[in-house]
Amino acid sequence: MNSKLARWAAVTVFALASTWNYLDRQVLMAAAPSIRTEFHLNNAQFGWLISAFSLAYALASPATGWLLDWLGVELAMAWSVAMWSVSSVFGGLSRGFGQLLGARVMLGGFESAGVPAAGKLNASYLEPENRAIGAAMTQVGLSVAGYGAVWLVALMPGWRSSFFVCGALGLLWIPVFLQVKRRVTPYENVPPRRESGGLRLLLDRRLQRLVIANMLWMGSYSLFTNWTTSYLTWTFHFTLKSVAPFAAIPPVAATLGAFAGGWISRQAITRGRANADARIFGTLISAIGCLAILVVPFCTTAQLATVAISVSSFWAVAGSVNLYTIPVDIWGAERAGTAISALVFGYGILQAGISPLIGSIVDRTHGYDLVFRILAPLPLGAWWLLRSLRKDPVG
């Protein structure tokens, strides 16, 4: 099948991998109060648990991105999903902090293939003007997972059951993915790139600027995806079940933001802007919107705080779908795995460092206010750095 509708259907199936990928991560965050109680962890220690996942995620990403380009996305993605699903099951079987830490390290390493694979598949199956919207489809999967993780943990008889469900969903997805990949003809056929020297791309200064910009951009994203449940329970004294309706709202806002970001750049392209320039314009609009995070400390009720967090999440994701599409504009689908994996590396390093820092600040200051003030202006710094790419010959 090679119709445009069939390609969008394929992208929808591919986005499910992002759903399982993110669900595996978010069940830990949703179950944070129970896990901290069972393993006797403070906020800083729980931050190190996130950091271990993030460090493995970062260090493995250049290799997994290169493998996606070298082996081809079909084989590399099938093996990656299989292994991260098994890692999730190991997390559910853990009986101590050390075992859970080891399972999260495994999960981070194998899940580092998820975002580069999504970008490479979108570049293969969609026209350039639709690729940021394809990234928004991926974000739907992330947001559904963020929403679903809260309810999954709340409704399961114990937090370990949630990890088993995540593993099963990933393993069941693999045969569906293989069938769709083989039956739907892509917009652009992207064969494996087998020549040597593929990792030299990591030395490109444009890619290095993109990595730094991504690290600046994703600070508030990391805060809200990993700490919203903890923030609401800490600040407004919720139980795990009573926090679920509030913690589930920001992921929905993030989904809407993803499509808004894709629409902004698509409109800019149709009006004559170059592809990468249109994405950069989208990040400017989004960076201004991200300043909504400054309102959160002044919210006196959980309802108001949830609204402010949701607005900031909306614009954080609106910018990220454009930022993660820029590497495809510059280097094309054949090297998308390696290029996007560099951004994944930057995000993993950021999260590895920022998570214990956030936990330590919360423990020392008894709140999140300082965290919000530090992170608010960083997306504008990311946009300022991205502006320099306009001087380069990009698409």
C-alpha cells in the first residue's frame, strides 16, 4: 500500500512504540510515592534513580542511533523494543533498590533507540512539511502514556503489576510493526547506510549546537514529565489516587501543544520559509509560552497549579517537536538515526544531572519555587542558539 492515508496509518502504528517506551518510564514516576515508601528513599535518592536511567539512555544513544542507520530501522527497532520490554519486566520483579536501579539502567540503554527511530520513520513516511506533525503523532503516544501511567498505577493491585503490563504491550507490538513496515510503501525509501564513518556526524558543529539547544529546552519538559505527581502530592498533600485526575491533565495539554507546534512550522513552510527556519520560528513562539512556568509558585490551589503546568507543558512540547525535526531537515532520513540520537544523548545527560539536583533543591528549600525560576528562561536561550543555524545552508 502506498497511499497517503496508508502512510499516516503506518505513522500511527509507529507512534505506539513511543507510547510503550514512555509508559515504561512513567510508571516509575507515577508510582514514586509507593516506591519511595517501600525502599525508604528521600527526594534526592529518587532523583538518582531517574539519573541512572537517564545516564544509560544518554550513553547508549549514539550507538543505538548509528545502529538504526546501519542495520535499518526495521531490525534495530524490533530488537530494541523486545529488550526494553524485558527490562520493564525485570523492574517489576525487583525486590530491592539495587535491583530496580539495574533494571532502570537496562531500560534506559535500550529505550534510547525510541526517539531516533520515530524521527527516522517519520522522515521516511511523511513529506517534509508534515514531519513536525508526524512528531506530534509521536507526542500523542508520549502523552497517552503519561496519562495512562497515572491511572495504570492507581488501578493496579500493586506498582509491580504496572511494569509487567508495560512489558507485555511492547512484546505484542513487535509483530504488528513488522507487518505494517513491510506492507506500507514509504514516501522515501531509506536503505541501511553501511559505509564507515557514520559517527563522524557527531563532530559537526551544527549538530553540537542543536544538542546544547536541546539541553536548554528540555529542562522544564523533564521537570513536568518526571516530577508533576511528586510536586502535587508534596505541595497539596494528595494521596496517590487523589492526585491522578490532576497529574493526568498536563500530558493532554502536551499532546495539543505538539500539534500546535507542528501546525506553526507547517504554516511557516507553506508561506515560503525554509524548512529549518520554519522550525526555529516555531521554537521562538513556544519559548515565550514556556514562561508560564513562572506562574506556578503563585498558584494557591491544585487546580490553578495544574492549569499553569499544563500551559507550560503545551509550549514545551510545541517547541520540542520542531527542534527534533531540524536534524532531518539538515541531514536527511538516511542519517536521521545518528543525528537525532545526538539530541537524545544531550537530553539524557541533562536529565541525569537535573533530576538529583531538583530533588536536592526540593529537600533543602521545602518546595519547588526555585526550580521553576531557574528553568523558565532556558527555552529562550535555546532559541537564541538555534538562530545561528540560519547562517548555514540547511533545507
